[in-house]
Amino acid sequence: MPLLETVIHYSLVLGVVLAIPMVVALGLQVLILGTQSHQTSTRQHVASLTHPDTREHPVYYIGFFHPYANAGGGGERVLWTMVKAIQDKYPFVVCVIYAGDSTSLADLVRGVQTKFGLRINKDTLHVVELTRRLWVEHKYERMTLLLQSVGSVVLAAEALHAFVPDVFVDTVGFAFTYPLVSMLSSRIPVVSYTHYPTISSDMQTLVSSREAGVSNDPVVANSQMLTELKSVYYRGLAMAYAFAGSFASTVMTNSSWTHNHIVKLFGIPRMTRVVYPPCDTQVLAEFPLDERKSIIVSLAQFRPEKNHELQIDAFAKFLEANPEFVMPTGAANVKPADILASRVEPEYPLLVMLGGARNIEDEARAEVLRQKAEALRIGRQVHVIVNAPWSDVQSWLRIGRVGIHTMRDEHFGINIVEMMAAGLLTVAHDSAGPRMDIITPAIRCASDGKPSLPSEADARAYLKSSDSVEFPVGMVATTAAEFAQMIAFGLRVTGPVERALQQAARNVATTKFSEAAFYTAFYSRFDPVIRWLDIQRSDD
């Protein structure tokens, strides 16, 4: 009898232990999603405001988690091109955007057309306004990645309470939201488009090697104890990130570099594919390839990781090695506005650095670049232009000769593609996206430090038959000295080699990274999601 009582006792204890997480999960489900009547009410509300075509197929609601939907960057282009692709192929689908912008639907759609040239159908679009975006944009002094990841879960909880979709699509990279979605409902597939892993092995290596950088403060790099602590923190964060990412049903990445990191972390290679972001190159590809001026164009936001200082160092080394290109003391200064208006022709090479500034910190970085150029006594040949209108950017791309991009481990690099499409001879950092996806094949420096240049015979062969002959599409470099070598080559090259480089770059930019290529790749990943919803509904 005592044995039976013991068995009953421990069975009851085990039952209680197992019941606790179930009760907690149920409580969270009700707390976050609301009651069944609340969910029904919110869906009826969205249904009353939208008008999908349900004559041949029942409606599905696809939720896009993108707190910065009204911004104008590459991530937003991916979001809205996805929405456009869904509207074109699936008229029965309503796209619900979880956004943190207080903007009307009409203004949002108008802005998308202005920024990206995409016509979005308002009849199958609904916006859920998020009020807790500060959780993911707050600049925490320490443990920023972890706290912003936790903040993304809080923001996702708000989104799901406001509306429960049939599919949850994350187009930012907030992987810590995936377990929350799966825990609340196993019937909601999670679709991920990742631009950049939250934590990568490269970041961990940077810390363990005690190398100061954008993600490793010099204070930490100079301390063995802080380095050990941060290494432990990064390893723990990587394990949590990998666990969260494994809840995704299908994963799209923007480059081979991101793909390799995500496959290693999430551990679902069969469900992970590269889908290059759509690049709007149609107008840029119409620019004439001749009549270029001796202008090196940089196009990147003034963020620390873009490493604009390397561009100035490279330009200074180029001028030092080629004194005939240094503007004499008595020469008149050249104003950017006069160049764009064709009132003056620059006699000496110029470095024109174009970029957006998100805040006062970015503005300060731009000013530091101007001061650095002055300190190196090349300030008259360096122009730092902040928040230039797109029309001016296009004008610089039309007349520039060399394009330069110096960010290390750039996950993709839409601006690189834009420069290539515009006809610039482009040099980028020999790493990540540019190395693996964009500038391939590439001209790079040999062991003697000199560029390995293509021959004129190879250039003529490419121009004669571009479909059957491979030719470099640009240049890659790592150090200031290598970038200086590529600048010199780009400014001096002429004839068939120049034209073949321009055409090869433009061909890659307008085919491999086109909007049409994005549609095809996206549909190959999203069609199975729709089929899964159909199967699930037929089983109900």
C-alpha cells in the first residue's frame, strides 16, 4: 500500500509540474492574443476595411513585421516588393503591415510609389500601428543586441495582440520573435527574410582577437577580463539566436555571406535560400558610358561601419603616388553645384562622398571626414555631401568614373549594384557580399601589390560575345594602398578594357539583381507557404 501511495503522490506532483508550463503558455496566449472573441473582432474589423478577390479562393492574411515600413532603405524596398509580388499573384491575400510609423494608409502607399516606384493596391493592404517601437530603437549603453532582441519580442506581442495573421513574415531580422509566434499558435508559419545575422562568427572572432571595431569597443578590446566576459556573452547570445531561428518555416537571405552564417546558426539548410534583394537599376542602366569625368563617387550612409575614413586614406595615397593629379595651390576651388550644372569642368580628380545622415551623430561623422581631408591637405579635392536629393545622386552617378565602397563584411551592397548599373568602374571591400555575390569575377591586387589587369584581347573578345566570354565586373581591395591602386587604374583605363568593364558590370546589375529575378526567387519560397495554408484549411 505505501508503494501505491508513493506512486500516486509522485504522479500528482509530475502532473502539476507538467501542468504549470501549459497553464503559463495558455495564460500568455490569452494575454497576448486576447480572447477568441477579441481575435474574431479584430479580423472582422480588418475584413471590413479591405477588399480581396475571394471569388475563387478564400482570403488569407499575411502579417509583415517591419517596424520601419515608412523608411526608404534597401530593407523597405524588399518589404514593399514582396507586398507587390503577393498582390500581383494572389489577389485573395490581404497584406497586414505591422509598422511603428504614425502614417495614414494613403500617405504610406504614396510614399512607397515616390521612393521605390511601386504601385501598391490599397484594397488588399492594412496597417497596424505599433506604439512600442522604442523597445527596438533605444540605444542601450550595454548589451544592446540582447536588449533590442528582447524588445523585438515585446513589439511582436503588441503586433499579435492587435491582429493574428495566417502567416507571420519578418522582413527585418528579429529572429527572437519566432518562438513567440510558434508558442502562441503552431498553425502560423514563420517566414524570414534576413539581411544580416544579429550575431555572427565574424563578430565573435573580432572580440576574441581583441580587435577594436564597430561591434567591439576599444575599452573592451584593451581589457583581457572584459574580452572574456564579452566572449561569453556573445556565445550565449549566438546560442539563443540559433534556437530562435530554428522556429522559422522558411528562410530567405539577401546574400551568400548571410546565407552561410544563417545556415550555420539556424541549422535548417533545406529551408534556407538566397533571394537577392531587388535593385532598381532601370534608369541608371540608361546612362551613357562615355563622357565620364575624373570623379570618384562614394554612396553610403554616414554610419561608422561604412568606414569612410578608409576612402580618404586611399585617395590621399593615390594623390601622393600620382602628384600630377594634386590640385595646385593657385587653382580655383570647384563647387559641386557648378559641376552638376556643367558650369565648370574639374581639371583634377575629386572624391565625392554622398550619404544619408539619420541623426546628429551621423552629421558629426560627416564633419569628421571633412576635417580629416583637411588634415591630409586634400580637402579641396574631397566633397562630403549629406542627404543629397536622389536627383543629385543620379547626376553624380551619370558623370562619375569610379565608384568606391569600403565597408568590411557588407552583407550585400545595393549601392554597389547601383554604381555598377550606372556605368562606374566600381571597387569594393574584398569581403562578404561584394566578394561572394556582386563583384565576381573581380580585379584584385597580386602578391606584388599591383592589380592583375585583364588584357585588351580579352576585353575585345567579351565585347564581341558577352554571353560566352567571362570578364571582370569590377575591382576589390582591402587596404588603403590597394584601394589607391584601384583608383589609379579606374581613372587611367581607356579603350576596350574600360568599355568591357562597364558593360560586364551593367549586365550583372540588370539581370542577376533585377526586380524580375527577385519575383522568381520569392515565389519559389512563398508558393509552398500558400499551398500549406490550403492543405491546413482543407483538413479543418
